[in-house]
Amino acid sequence: MYSHILVPVDLDEASSWGKAVQTARKLAENFAARLTLCTVVPDNAAMLKAGWSPPSYDALLEKAAARLILLKNELGLDEAQTEVGMGSVANGVLALAERGDVDLIVLSAHRPEMQDWLLGTNTSRIVRHAKCSVFVVRD
């Protein structure tokens, strides 16, 4: 049913990968699907940390890629691939999903706070705009 599963993670927030990765791992095993862990370097980080300098921005992407590989190894996901996106979190995840021919996105969600109801969360944006199925895992 699924052939490629994408799991977006926030490298600075362990709750973004705990339950979602375990769920995605089981789904990937059941469907013999490829599993890809991804993260997105948001525009605001690029502006603050790299000052939009191309060499600094490349270094930021390389650092995120290295951290993602460390996490993948830590979680024992030997067969998983890794991808780093850029831009807004939701748009970065959606772009990676489309580019990678992903047919399922598995991501964590927190309990909504008032600001989320007014502004919308990355999770809700991904759910609304993804061209593939989205499995939202709550803690």
C-alpha cells in the first residue's frame, strides 16, 4: 500500500521523533516501504545564523544533515535515508515529499494551544496541503 514513508523531525525537539519514528518504522516493515527521515532548516534560522550568506547557509545545511544522520544511527534506522529541506517548515516538508515521490508522511503533533488555533501549525499546514496521505501521531 505504501512504498515511501517520510518522517519529518525537529532536531531540537525529541518529542518530534519519538513516537512518530516508531510508528513509521512499523509501517515501513509491514509494507516493505522505504523510510526517509527529514528535517527542514527554516528561513528564520538562515537569516539569523547565516545572514543569508551562501557559504554560511551551506554550512547550516551540512550541519543539519550531519545531525540527522547521527539521529538516524542513534535510532537504529540503518536502512533509512535522510533529507534536509529549506524554507518554511511546512513548505520544506511538502517539497521533500513531492520530490521524493513519498506516499505517506508520518509526523508528530502536540496538543494545540490557543495560538495554534489562530495561526495554524506546521502539522495542520502539512495535512491540508500534502498530495499524499498523512498520519499524525499524538503523544
